[in-house]
Amino acid sequence: MLANPALIEKIDTLPGDCLAEVEDFVDFIRQRDQDRVLVRAAAAASAPAFAAVWENSEDAAYDAV
């Protein structure tokens, strides 16, 4: 993704202590996105194992609820 010139201009006008906050926030957003990817991957990887537990005749009555 290309840099947004308007955003870069706004960031360039911030004092140093605010730049640290912006950097922390950007790091937070990047980490949050990585965490979401890992959660989705873990859910997808575990689905077959749980399917064997969830898909059984004893619990079929709960499927209709």
C-alpha cells in the first residue's frame, strides 16, 4: 500500500512525544491484525478435530435448537 501523503504531512507536524504515541498505535494495530490471523488459522486447524466431537448422534437434538 502506498503512503497517504495527507497522513504523512499530519504526522510530520506532530511533536516528538506524539510521534512515539503514533508509533505505539501503529504497532498495536499491526499486532492486532497478526493476532487475528493466528486465531483464524488456529480455528481452521482445530475444526476437523472438534467436528468428530460435535458431530455425533447423541447431540443431534441440540443441532435443531
